[in-house]
Amino acid sequence: MKTRLWLLAGATLAMALATGCKPKGAQSALSGDAASKVYVAPGQHDEFYNIVSGGFNGQMSVVGLPSGRVFKAILPVFSVHPENGWGFSEETKPMLNTSHGFVPWDDLHHIAISTTNAEHDARWAFGNANNTPRIARVDLTTFKTVEIIEIPNSGGNHSSPFITENTEYVVAGTRFSVPTGDDASRDVPIDTYKENFKGTISFISVDKDHGDMEIAFQLEAPPFNFDLARAGKKKSHGWFFFSTYNTEMAHTLLEVNASQKDKDFIMAVNWKKAEEYIKQGKGKKVKAKYAHNKWDEDTHMATSVIKEEVLSLDPRELKDIIYFIPCPKSPHGTDTDPTGEYIVGSGKLAAIIPVFSFTKMLQAIENQDFEGSVDGMPVLRYESVLHGEVEKPGLGPLHTEFDGRGNAYTSFFVSSEVVKWNIETLQVLDRVPTFYSVGHLMIPGGPTGKPHGKYLVAYNKISKDRYLPTGPELAHTAQLYDISGDKMQLLLDFPTVGEPHYAEAFPASLIKDKQVKFFPLEKNKHPRAAKGINDARVERDGNKVHIYMTTIRSNFRPDNIEGIRVGDEVYFHVTNLEQDWDVPHGFAVKGANTAELLVMPGETATLRWDPDRVGVFPFYCTDFCSALHQEMQGYIRVSPAGSNVPLKYSTGLTE
Ligand code: K7E
Ligand code: CUA
């Protein structure tokens, strides 16, 4: 009977988890002065840049706060983008290379903005690929993805990318444990999970000056699911905290089998200790195949290198790297407060929010106050590490952000609300409904040591009735709250692009005067650049034809091309000669099986075109670049295979 009751309760909870509860009074939550607080007058700029993950669109978007205006709906990262040729041009294809070959899509959940001394410096935005594990780095002076590194020995790169306080490392924890190392390509039965599967945590170093990433080391870990993470900061600098679920180590029907235990763990990692072991030569190199792709802003090209090994540390042998903190129950987010003292666990199925104390954790380690071990790694006693529990906070806690004034804000998926509570006293101070089923929260600077506690954005999973409907799929949604006073106040709903999970925002002043306006032509080292109209030409090399083409308002050179044959591989190498801000030219040719190119001033980009039939094909500029944009066009003539029509090209010579 007990079991049946439990099952029933389980089913109700499961239903609530799946659908969310709908808060009452959906329409009446807005107060009178809200509009003026989000109004940014025409010609004025927003106070914050908000970089938002696109979830299953594999991209990021760039939003202004408080207005909610979208500046860049799509910043391609792990997906192709026909609008500008990302993943279609010859130069960008290597960015999407992996050990599995070209992978033109992924699922991007988390953004990490680079920090120095635990404050945003906003040089780079990092994003994770969940499905085929990768981490990308976006340069925030060009808003372009400049590096992608694949993560080997990982499956479901969800606990990623989270960064240390000086961006020493970006971490990547595997969500799915998998056979790793030499076993990675072994044919093992799934029900040998406990023996053959492993978790891994990758620490990826980031070059202080240029941002270049390398996998510094991987930690082996038990075959749990690693969900989210946060670095320690300030007093807890040198530590990292990972939430885990499925410490039951189930491999099927996790919905039930991974919800058995009363507590899972937050895994505390002493990465400074790991560094010491590496210095002592205690890491071992293991086989691991992964791609490392970099963009070069001088050649305007990406290169992809396949690497073959990583440095691995086994914390079962190397003591004092890993400790487990018991955490109720199937925690999703784990977040560290701005002082670095408090570690908040959000158990999706827990009725309380546990807050752990870093000081107490160190004490418990020192006193060997353990209640057990996992594979020889100590499990600390819950009560010894606990600062306290927030009582009756809500249902289904997911993520916590901080305002820098001693308050925490936790999202509740099931009860669809944001709850504000005091970190010291653990008292609930305020709660507001979200519409509906909130996932991540975002306060500008919220995960850093210096939050700008003025606004909070709730990224909601379901928008239901909030917008005009658009068929079976409705807009995803964000909601902006004013959190500057005692009570939170809803200011604005705005629809979002893709399915946002996490986002980070920082003061616009950090980067707005550092934007690259154009690429200097004299620095263009692209081997097929045409750096002036006199360099424009066409060359044949067997069946390959290279067209060195220039663009400037408002013509292509050359714009008449003849002597191309069916079966040729034609490469349009388009150099944009403009040296001014915001004058891209587009290039599109009829029948191309790829996309257009959108070439920035001073840049060279290449489109491959395989003419499959005889005829004359127009090409044209796609970006309305001047009053004579519509005149920016040309023709390419394709003759039969084997024809002896001579190669000929011109601009304006035949009139
Ligand atoms: Cu959506 Cu961060 Cu993937 Cu929670 S995760 S919501
Ligand atoms: Cu160039 Cu339109």
C-alpha cells in the first residue's frame, strides 16, 4: 500500500514536473510605472548587453537590457547560418569539424562571460555544445565564434562551460557517463554500466592574453550524471562545485531509477591540488581523439587540428582532489554566492534548499568528518557542511542567482515562481510568479563576485497565452523584473530566439567602445585575397577555377566571366575592399548548393559553386549597401564540358 501511495504521489509530481503549475492572476502582475523603467528612448543605448543561449538552435543571441531589444538574433556558434555563410563558406567549414566529421548543429545551454578577479571583463563569451561535446569561444569585439574545442570522453556536455574567477579554466563535466579512454571505442553491453562507464570533468585552460583554449587535464569520476557547476571565488577560489544526479548509477528509466536516493551529491573539486599533482608528473596521458578549431582574424580562415591524447588524473589514487557533499534530491543547479562562502544546491525533487558553507567544508575535511566514501573518495557529513536550509521555498528549485546585497533568487519550475531569500538568515523575503515554468534566472553579473543587482530575467520554458499564437509552436519567453527594491516587480515580457537556457549580462560600457569596425585590408593575409581592383582576376587550375573578386560600392570585379565549363569546381574568393563601419557586401549565385556569403569590410570569403548545366547565371549583392545596390550584379557563363570557350573576365570593358 505504501508503495502504491508513493507511486501515486510520484505520478502527480511527475505530472507537475512535466507540465508545470499555472500561477493564478496571470494578467494582474504588472504595475503602472513598469513601461518607463524599460523604455529606452529612440537613439539611446541599453545599459546591459545580455548574451543569451539559443538551446536547440545551437546559437547565441544578443539582447539589450532593460529594453529586451534584440541586436543579433543569431550569432552562429554550433550551427550553420546561411545568412552570413557560417559553415557554408570554405573558410568557416573547419570550425564545425569534430572527430565525427562535420557536425553542423548542436544544443547550446550555457553562457560564461570571461572574468578577472571574479568580475566580468567581457572579453569572451563561452558556450557549450551538449550533444557532440564541444566548447566555443566568441570574441566580444567581433561577435564571432573564434575557437571551438571538442571534449573527448564525454557524452552530453551539460555541466559546461563554467569558469574560474580569472578565467584560468573553463570546465566541462559530462552529463552522461560513457566508456572512456582506451575503452571509448570498446564494444561493451550497456548493463555493464557500473564497471565500464565513467564520468569525466575536463579542465580547459584559457590563455590570459589571447583566450586560446587547451584541455589541461581530465579528472576521472564515478559514473554519475554531472548536471551543472560553479567555480568557487574569492575565499573558495581554487575549488569547483559540480551537481550530480543518478548517483544510483542507473542506465535505464532514470525517471524512476535515478530518483531512489534521498540525497545525491555536490562534488567539490580542489583544482589547485590537481595542478600540484600535474606538476609532480602524476597525470597520465591517455588516448583521446578530438578536434580543435581556431579562427585566424588575419587570414580570415579557420583551421582544424585533430588531437590524439589528454592528460588524465585518477582521484581514486590521487587523494584530496575530490570530496562529496550530500545534497537532496537530484540537484540541478549548484551556485556559489558572490563572497564564495555559500554553495547553494537546488534539488529538483527536494522540499528545501540546502545552503552549504565553504568554511565548514574545509573544517569537515580537516576533521575527517566523513559519513562514507565513493570509490575511496570521502563523503562529507551533510550536517557538518550545512549552513542551513531554506524552508518551504517552493516546488522544483532549479537555479539560483545573487544580487550582491546578500540575497539569493531561486527559480521554481513546478510552482512557476522566483523566490527571493536571504543567504545568511535563510528567510524567504518575496516571491513572484513567472509565466510560465521558469528555468534559469539571470542577474547581470549574478554569477560573479560583483552582481549588478538591478534587474533579473527569468527564462521561461513555456509561454502559453502570453503572445499571439503561432501555430503548434509558441514563442519562448523571458521576463524582466526590477529587483532594486524590497519587492520584485515584473516590468516586461519579451519573446526569445531558440530555447534559451542560461544567459549572462554585463554593463555595455565594458565593450561598446571596443568593437572592431572593419578589418584593415593591409593586414589581410588570406592567400586568395584581391586587395585592390587590379588584383581581380580569374585563374584556371585543371578543373578548378579560382575567381579573385572584389566588392566595393557598387560593383563586383570581375562582373562578366566566361570560359567556365560544366564539371568545373568554381571558387569565388570575394574580398570586400570597403574600409568603413557596417558596409558588408553579400554574394549570391544562382543554383549554389550552399548559401550566400556576407563579407565584412577588409575580409575575404570563399564560396564553392559546382555548375551542373550549361547557361548564363546571374550573381548579385544581397546586402542593401548603397543607392545603387540593385546595380551590384554580374553574370557567369557556363559552357559544355570540354568546350574551348576561352577564359575571359571583365568589368565595364565591353560597353
Ligand atoms: Cu536548461 Cu542549465 Cu541545460 Cu536548467 S539547464 S533550465
Ligand atoms: Cu553591395 Cu549591395
